[in-house]
Amino acid sequence: MQAGTQTAADMKIPKHELFESKFEGIFKTNYRTSHNAANRAGYHSGLE
């Protein structure tokens, strides 16, 4: 990513993790709840 050659697929994990982090902070939830919310919102990590 530092070289600026990332693809859309490379951005899946960071977007997923950012959503999880913000969701946990706003709603004071646990990891599993925020993970499921990220997936429902369309931010799949591509690791499952």
C-alpha cells in the first residue's frame, strides 16, 4: 500500500477493521457484534 499499488481487494481488510473499530466505539459492543455488523453493512474482510 505504501507504493500506491493497492487494489480494491487489498482495501477490504482495512475498511472492515475501521468499521468494526468505529462501531465498537460508538455502540460500546464486543468484537463479535461489531464484526457481524461490518459484514451486514457490506464491509467483508475477505478472510472468511
